[in-house]
Amino acid sequence: MGGAEDDEPLSKRVKVSFRESADRSNGTFLRDPVSSPLSDLMVCPLEIQGDDEVVGRKGVVKKVELVQIITETLYSLGYKKAGAQLEEESGIPLHPSLVNLFMQQILDGKWDESIATLHKIGLVDEKIVKLASFMILEQKFFELLDREKVMDALKTLRTEIAPLCINSDRVRNLSFCIISPSQQVVSGESGPEIMKIKLRTKLLEELQGLFPTTVMPPEKRLIHLVEQGLEFQLGSCSLHNSLSNDMSLLTDHHCGIDKIPSQTLQILEGHKDEVWFLEFSHNGKCLASSSADCSVIIWEVKLDGRLCLKHKVIGHEEPVCFVSWSPDDSQLLTCGLEEVVRLWDVDSGECIRLYEKNGLGFISCGWAPDGERIFCGVTNKSISMWDLQGKELRCWKGHRITKIADLGITSDGKQMVSLCKNNVILLVGLESKTEKIIVEDEVITSFVLSPDGKYVLVSLLNQEIHLWSIDGVIKLVHIYKGHKQERFIIKPCFGGLRQAFIASGSEDSQVYIWDRCSQQLLRKLAGHSGTVNCVSWNPANPHMLASGSDDQTIRIWGLNPANVMKHNDEGAVSNCVGDCHCRT
């Protein structure tokens, strides 16, 4: 019955010593069971003198389990001698000797012996024993087929696998492999199944996942616990805005206020009139700005974090009120106020398409997530959808958008969001054909969708910013206060790592930053000399924030150079003027 135990193709298996077999079982060192007394082989689950001893101030960490997962970690990291020494010095083996024997038998392909050992381990749940036996015998079956011992494989299937009465569909599929050994994909209840031989180390991993942890401690358990601890610290850090590679195991993690952009690192001076709109590309490598001077500038973010002018595109005859990056950042839409929408190639700076409607103008624009269609708000209060060749595909008519309004498509492409009245936001289900509304008590000046499409950030003339959830039931989640807004359109934004912060301009020439969840005002950034109309947070760099103002400048905010690598020798603010000659 053990026909697959005698030999195996060299490509599948090489005989190794017990010490070398650590490499075949993901670093787990298997000690020679012959050197252990027979009484040790019958012990299961593992019982060690003093196994109730606990360590640590909380009194919840069992010493035996801690030593075991440290030992497993040493083996998995390749420190076999250290792992073996820890087992010897502590008197706490990673596995009972019987389990070590079982694991080695699996690696050596001694299938009948491994099943006999399996029944001696003392597993209480008979279902686990039968399922493990099935997995072992299936591996034996495939290795026999691989060596073209079809009759032995058939005998194993009939006399060993089938009597277990487990997974009859799988057994039937195994029989197909007898009829057609080259057939590797067969139909199963949950879809196509791949029927093929697997590495013995993979089989051992699957068996390990099947057994109770008291019999075989899970692999990389200590690393998993450490990762859990780090994730908990991240979740508890209310000001978290640093990358994961900044964390250390040697200290508790805590982000201070210094991790939020607060200092002007650069001033961009390319526009000749008020800056109305800002938006970083999705990859964070470019920033687009539009102005009342009818121009749009594409700024490139250099590797050192400085921005330089890439293209200044001219073509609109009216102030540019809206810009929108294509999903792949290769193209840019720009909308002149009650004028046309232009499509620009980002690399060349050339206008490649003009969208217009006879006798009508556009007031906003946006992309479908597939990058194949665009949406435009029209001055007759309709919304039109176009393809990239300039053909209008559809039009939604009748108070779909106000004369001055934002427009957005959720990231899943399922909802179109627009301002249909001064205090009402309309959500149109593009697939479901349903409509929902958000009603505010005050005049809405602008809104922005969260990157995940689940929230809408609404700016109001009563000097409040409201965060609404639109994922399922529409509800008001948070309110942010403190900035000044009584007359002008000011566009806020989400930002920071995991979109954990809210930023907005203000009529008092400052930038305001709130904690998204607690609604606490964290920062007021002074520097502009006119109303700050728009802000944009770099999605690829949580430490970079841009703001545009009536003072015709764009400020790039970052961390205090005293806490990070300086952009220049003096740590001073740098300016970038329209001809892209950066100076300090």
C-alpha cells in the first residue's frame, strides 16, 4: 500500500538529514525521534511541567507558549542552532517528539507510517484525523500517478481514500485523473478545481493549519502578533500621518502635531490673477492649478519634493473654474467658466479635444472611473456625458446642476453627484436609476467626494463644513468649524495618510486643518495675503499640501525642515516663477 514511499523523482524530492529537513518545512527543525524515549512519543497534547506559569505584568502570557513561538520564529528566520539551543535550554520543545516524527514522515513520503503516527498523536476530533488522512492519501495518490504507477494509485483510491467517506465529489474527480492523467482541471461544486501534485512542504503547511495549536503551533505566530500590536498602535494614534516604515519595534508609536504639514516650503508664482482651483494627480507626481487669468498650469513634483512648471496651457477665453485628472493621470480636463471644456495631453501640453454645445457653456467636468467617458455640467442646468472622441452619449435634463456647481462620479462609477439647488445635492444612481438627495439648511458653495466614493465633504456659507456618508443610508457624520466663509466659494479637501484629515481655505487668508474623526481643529496655517480659495493634499505624500489664493500664489506646505531633510542648505522657502527658474 505504500508504493509511493520507496522512491520519488529527483525533481520532486531529495533525501535530506533531519537537520537539513528544516529547509523543507519552512525552517522548522525536526529532531530525531529515535533519540527520545517511547513515553515521550505518546504525549499529546503537549504537557510540560510548569506550563501554567505566566510572564509579564498583565499575567496573561503563558511562558510555555511564548517560548514556543519564539523558537518557531528563530527557525523560520533561519536561526536553526539558536532555535535548537532554546528548546534544549528551556526544556520546552516546539513540537512533541511524536509530532516531529509525523512531520518527517510526511517530508520523506512515508505515507502509511505517517497515517499510523497520526492516529497515535491523540487528536480528540476524529473528523480532523479523517480529513488529515484524506489529504495525506491524496498526496500519495498523485505521487503514484506522477511515477506512472496507475494500478497502485487506483488501489489507493479504492481501498484507502474512498472508505474514508470524505468529499465524494473530490473522490470522483480523482478517479477522472486515473482515466485521463493529463486532465488537471475538473468541475467542482464551487467552480473549476485544479487536480495536481503539490510539494510535500505545502501539504505539511495545510496539515498544520488543520491541527489544534496545542499540537502544532502556527507558523510565524510571533510576527503576526507583533504586526497586530503595530496595527493597534496605528489605530490608536489620533494624529497618525507617517509611513509604516517609520515605525519601530523599540518604541511605542505616536505621531505628534509635527507630522502635519505646517510650514511653507515653496511659493509658486506662475499665475497673474486669483488661483481658483488646485488638484494633485492621483499618483502625486503633478499638480494642476487654474486661475482667473484663464490659464492652467501643470506643475511637476520633483524627486526632492520641489515643484517646477511643466506646462502652462493657454486656450480658454474665460477664467478656468474646474480641472480634473484622468484616472491614469495622462490627460487633464479643464473647464472655462460658462465656456468650453478642453482635454489636454499631460506629457506634451497639447489640447487634443474641445467639448462644446451650441449656445451653451460648461461649468464643471469630471471623469468616469474607466477613463473612457467624461461628464460636464451645462449652463442650462443639465449634465451631459461624452466619449473621448467628442461625441455626446447622454444628457440628464431638468435642474440637475446649478449655475455654479461641482460635479463628481464615485470611484466605483455607480453614482453621479451634483449640486441641483442652492442647498440640495443630488445623487443619481447610474446603474440603479435611483435618485437620492442631501438637503442642507444653508447655501452650499462646493463639495468634494472622498477617494473611496463613500463620503461627500460639503462647504457652506454659514462657515461650516459637513461630512456626509453616502454609502447606503445617507447621514451627516461630522461638522467642522473655525474657518471664515461668508461670501466666496472655497473648496475643501480630504488628505493625509488614510484620508485622516480635512483641510480648507478661508477668507481670513489662512489654511485650516481638522482631524477627520474628532473634528478637532489642529492647525491654522498663515502665509497668504488674500482669501484661500482651494486646497489639495498630495495623495502620494501625506506631508505635502497645496493652497491657492486670491494673492495669485500657490503655497506648498510641508513638515518643518528642522524635523526632516531640508530642501536646500538654509531650509528657506523657495519660489518657482512662471518661467520655471527656481530660486531661493
